[in-house]
Amino acid sequence: MKLIKLSDYFSEFCSNGEKSNEFLINIVIPELEKNEKVCFDFQGIRNMNSSFSNALFSNLIRKLDREIIKRITFSNCEENIKLLISTSLSMGLKDLDLRNK
């Protein structure tokens, strides 16, 4: 399992959706191509906005399909971050369902 510590790439407040999408393309997807599983470590991250979360997690599902959920985990998340992640993952799944109709 590859541990991706978000604080190594972002400040304690993850807010830039554009940088989040670049991170997805340049860091996350290549790691998922090399490793069976990836853990997103939120230690040191105090807050995150929906723009960042959606660009990272909704797009992850849109680009790699719903099965990717089985290969990702999360650690050291504050409750507000857990809610944003859950919402973003749900949004990505809903978009896939709409696209496949």
C-alpha cells in the first residue's frame, strides 16, 4: 500500500481545486497504476473545501471507475473532511451512473 500524505503537497487547508486535479493526474493516478492500494493520509490537514475534494475524489472515480473505491483508504481525517470525502465519492458515483444510462 502506498501512503500519500497530503500535507507533503498542500497546506493545512486544502482549497485549490485546480491544484487538486493536477495532483490527481500527476501523483495519485500514477501511484494507483503502480500499487494495488493507496491510502490518503490527512495528518496535518485541518480543513478542506468542496472544490478541492470534488476535483480529487469525484474525478478519481470518473477517470478510473467505481471499482477504485476498493483500492483507496483514508487516515487521520477530521469529521468535516470525512463528510466532504463521502460527498465527493458519492458525486463521482452518481455521475458514472448518469453517464452509463
